[in-house]
Amino acid sequence: MATTDVCNDFHAKHDETVHFTNASGITCELKQGTTEWPFTDPPPLKVPVSGSKTKIKSKADLKDGTYNFIPSCCPDLMPKSVTVP
């Protein structure tokens, strides 16, 4: 399982569970960036302060690459990315 804060870039494998933590103090929405959506749950993905889990799509559904998403709660409001090997 990959564990990461919603405001950080991270690496994960196909079919891996991702546990998002959320230190922002408010519910965060992860929205689709300019790339394909890499998670099995559809956007927007809500991540409460208590955290949330989702999975990276399977290799059959997602090529290796770097995929971005936009968290609504991060101070810099910049897209974040997940790199899938």
C-alpha cells in the first residue's frame, strides 16, 4: 500500500491501494488534471481529514507513466502527480 498526503507527488504500482492522508484540515477533492485519471474511483475523489483509500488502475487499463490530479485543498493549488512504473 502506498501512503501519501494529498498535497504530495508519489509513486505507486498498478493495482496498488493508495491511502491518502489529508493534513489540510478540510475535505479535499481530487479532480482530473490534463492526463488520464489513474485511480479506480471516478473523479472527483473526496478525501476527508480522516483520509481515504482508492486503487491505481490495473496494467490493462493504465499504461506506465506519470498522471496528474488537482487537489482542491493544497496551499499552492498546483497539480500533483502519481508515477506508475
